[in-house]
Amino acid sequence: MDYGLLLQSIAKHVSLSDAEAEYVVSLLSYKKIKKKQFLFREGDVHKQAVFVTEGCLRSYSIDKNGFEHILQFAPPGWWISDMQSMIKQEPGMLYIDAVDDTKIILIQRSDLQDMYATIPKMERFFRILSENALATYQHRLIDNLSLSAFERYDNFCKSYPSLVACLPQKQVAAYIGVTPEFLSKMLSKVSAKK
């Protein structure tokens, strides 16, 4: 397994020596997930952090009416998890499944704790990721409360440019908070104006 993409991601924020990088890699495991296969279901306790190297994962909840609400897509180079479950070690609220055939790198929660003690700058790396994720979620929440559906769609296109053309409209609609029918009509109107 090639851990190059993960090591490049880490190098954007902290510098590891060869020995430190080797130690980090020694803690990792690799897994393939088939399209539509679940990595986690609601109620599972998350014991690993997940990094996508190929394909795409998504995290979502399902409301009492059976509607999906997608919180995140994770294309190559992105991390994904149910953070509350991971931190508190309690049953998760999210489903995480594969949008496409996907390859991932996992690190056990217990190994993360050991890594933080052994290589303190890795704790800094994950703090930076957490801060960026929190800022992104706050921005998205404000957008969902204040922007039109088209503006939310436009923001989706900017956040996930590599996914716009390959995701089913149903999943895009679930991410921006509209029905697939509404999204289809909205995009048809935009196309007609061009």
C-alpha cells in the first residue's frame, strides 16, 4: 500500500523525520470498500480515523421520514469520521458508506493517542484539521440558514469540484438540503437561462 497521499497531507502542516514517518505508517491499516458498502452505521462506536486515498465516502444521517441528510463527502485526501462517537466512544449518529469503490487508510483511536505522545507534532496536525473542519461546518451551517438553494449548490460545486459531475443528483440534493426534484427543476431553469 502506498501511503504517499497521507504523508503529503501531513507534510502540508507539520514536518516529519524519516523515522517519524515510518512510525506513523507502522500504525496504519488499509482497506478496500465496495460501492454502497457501509464502513459505519448509526449506532456503531467509531474506533478509527479514516483517510480516503481513492474513491469517495460520504457521511449522513437518516431522519424519521427516511430522508438522508449528507454532512460530508470525502474524496481522496480527506478524513472522515463521526467525531462525537470517536471522541466520546459512544454510539454514532452517522452512516458512512462508499459512493464509489474506495480505498482507505485507518488508524485506531488507541494508536492515535500513542502517536500523540510519541510525536507531539502529530497532535498539532490533527488539531489543525479539527479547527479547519469546525470552521467549515460553522460556515456551512450559516449558509444553510441564510442562502438560497442555488447559492448552496454553487458552494457545493466550489467545495467538491471533482465530484460535481460524478455524484448522483439525489446525493447532491441531500447535501444542500433540497429534494432531488427541486434540484432538477432548479438546474433546468439555470440551463434554460444560459
